[in-house]
Amino acid sequence: MSKTDPEKKEEAVPLLARGMPSEQVGERIGVTGRTVRRWTEDPAFTADVTAARAALLGESVAALGAATRDAVAVLHSALTDDSVALRIRAASILISALPSFAEHAELNARITALEAAVAESKETAG
């Protein structure tokens, strides 16, 4: 039994979201690359690809967050290693990472405050 066009589109979405070129997606799902490119002209299809890409990014950020906790623990334990060079390297890595983490936290707080202000503004206007 061959797959229907909607089933093939559904298969194409995660492949495109991962950055696979249209030609390769087409080969993988049994259509031409031109067909895949035509699908990408459909705003609904493009929205599905964009949503799938956002989901992949969210999963990646969550995985990096979990790994970061482990990495910081490893660096923290290296601060007490017998090797002076290792202690210095661990300290340097930890210190150099702090500004970007602080900047991220500050930007997150500012965005949250802006979103709250916009929501309040809409409630007041509505």
C-alpha cells in the first residue's frame, strides 16, 4: 500500500525541521525534491516545519541544560584536584562562563517583564 500525500507531508516535516535538503527529503519519502519545495510554499506546511524545528530546539536546550549541571559539577570538583594546571583551567572556565549566564538571566527577566506589561496593556485596553 502506497502512502498518501498527507502521510508523505507528515514524514517530510521532521526531516525538513532537522535541515535536510528538499532533494534528500524527497528521495527518503518517495517524491521529487520539486514536490517538497512546492509543499514549502504552503504557509500551513511551513508552519508545521517551523513548529517542529522549535520543538527540536526546545529539546536541545533542555538536554544542554541538564548536561550543563553535570559539567559544572565536574568543573567544581576539578577545583580541588591535585593538579594546579587542572584547578586553574577549571576556575578559568567557570569564571569565563559567568558573564554569558548572567546576561541570559537578565535578558530572560527583561523579556518576562515586557510580556507581562504587554499582557496588562491588552487587558486595560480591552
